[in-house]
Amino acid sequence: MNEVKTLNEFIEANPNDKIGYNYQLREINARLAVVENVYMNATQPLTPLQYGTSTFPAHIHCDKCSNQFAKSKETYVVDGDYIKTSFQEGFICLSYTAFPVDEDCYPMVPDNISYKEAMFWYIYKQMLLGGYIPSMNGIGYDFADNKWRFYCTQARNAANFPSIDKYESFMNQWVRLIPNLNRHASFFENLGSREELNRGSYGRGYY
């Protein structure tokens, strides 16, 4: 039977094994995801939380000063590093966009010439600010800064430029006859699906 060690025990036994730390963290995250899926499947379906606009949500009411007019959906607000909800107990599922990182948790650079050139000229001009003496080519700070501005803009445009699939999704969102105001309630599912005309024996409609 295999012995299960905590992350602290693993760090004490392997003080220089950074790759091992990351592996252990990924294992923990994977197990948490499995537990969350099991828990969520055993309870009520997920519902999106509405962003809170009230300064007096129901969960901070006391017995003698209850806000009788507070009849809204469950909400949340982001206050610094905290997510504050309108309910005291429960679970929330987070979906976010993160940067890809390597085994040492450093951000990875896209395999794009614009990114590489922008990083090169940014590092070079920072070296010049730190007292680095240019070589015989005479490339000074102004030239390096202009180069960085050019490639930085180029890299930003490359990151924002949509792919063919994103163009298709955007077209399906834009070319619609009937707007759907309830997309948030379904987590914007099928937002990129094309609207179709439904002609039936009882008339015609859109969906």
C-alpha cells in the first residue's frame, strides 16, 4: 500500500525539487476537480451569479434591521483579493483565463517573431537605462525604444487578431434577427451558434 504524503512533507524531503512541487500541485488540483465534479453532480445544477449592486445584501442583515425590500437573486462582488457573496454558506465555481506557464511557473512566450523582437528590444533598452554601454554599432536608447514600440504594437495586434473559427463565431453572434436577452442565465452557451429559420405548419418563427 502506497504511503500518501502531504505537500509540506514532500518539500521537506526534497528542498530543491521545483519540478516535483509543480507535479504535486497539479495532482492536488486534479483531485480537487474530481471532487468538485462529484459534488456538483450530486446537488442542484449550477446557476450563474449576478454581479451585486446592493450595499446591504441579505447575508449581513441582523435580526432587528432586516431589509424587507431586498428581494434579488444571489449576487457577488469582487473586493480586492476577495469574492463576497450574498449568501453565507455554499460553493461557487470559478472560470478564468490564465497565462500558460512552464515547469518553473514562469510565463511562456508565444512562438511568434513579433513577441520575440519586442522582448529583445525591451530588455536591450532597459539595459541601456541601467548603464550598459552600446557596442560599436552605436544603437542608443531612442532607436531601441522606437523598435520596441513598433514590435510591441505588432505583437498586441497578433494576439488580438481572431482565427477563422473566431471570425465564424463572431459572425453568428452579429447576424441575428431576434436578440436573446437571457444568454447570461445559460452561461452564454450556444452564443456562437447560427440562428436558423424554423418554418412549421403553424407558421414561422426563429430560434
